[in-house]
Amino acid sequence: MSSASSHPSAGPDRRTVVAAVGAAGLAAALTACGSGDDSSDAGATATGAASDGGGTALAKAADIPEGGGKVFKDHGVVVTQPTAGTYKAFSAECTHQGCAVGGIAHGMIVCPCHGSEFSVADGSVKKGPATKGLAPARITVSGDDIRLA
């Protein structure tokens, strides 16, 4: 008796499957990381109003305190009002180890996991251990409505 099968395999071999899975993972990672350079209006503003009211409603402008902000955990975003009438939005995911930021205190977006602090004005790191600022998010402000763009 021979241990080798006389019937050819019906499916792909192990190397083909591993290579395909690796290629799919790489493609997904590159797609997630690659997004053209359209960040010039990211984190948008009180004057960049949407005419059609599109996007997910987040809050009323009056809900965002001047010099502070609010974390919208369900949407993974934090919206701030660094100066009167100027609204900014950033990812609510801390760049240190991916924890969700917890809130805003003394003009800083604070991560409760390791104490990183980020500017409400531009999302830049003001206190580590994070070394990279929060990613900008797109919002529109139309009248008193703040929406994800």
C-alpha cells in the first residue's frame, strides 16, 4: 500500500491559501491607510455648511462648549469648539494604544488609559505617551446642526 493518494486534490494547496489570505490582508490594510490628500478641510468648520443637511447628526452647536468639546463614542469622534463659532472634529481613538478618549478637561482631549492629552484646536499631542496627534474627522455645521460629513 502506498500512502500517497492516487486522486488529485480538489482544492488549492496550503501555500496558495496562505498567499491569498496574506494578499487580502495587505490589500485591506493599504485601503484603510491610503486616502488621498484631502485633509485641507478635514475637521471642518462653522462656515463649511452642508446645503443638503446630509451626514449623521451629532449635536447642536450649543451642546459643544467653547474651549471644550464632546466625545461621541458611538460614532468614534470628538467634536470641539476651540474658539467661539469654530468647530473641529477628530478621531476619538488615542494614537498611543487605541483606547477611546474619555472627555475634555482644561482645553485638552484626554485619554483615560495612559493619560495622553491632545489639543482641542488641532488634535496635536500636548502630553504623552502618545507621539502622534488625533486624526481629523470631517463634520459640517449648518445653522445649529453639527453632522458627520
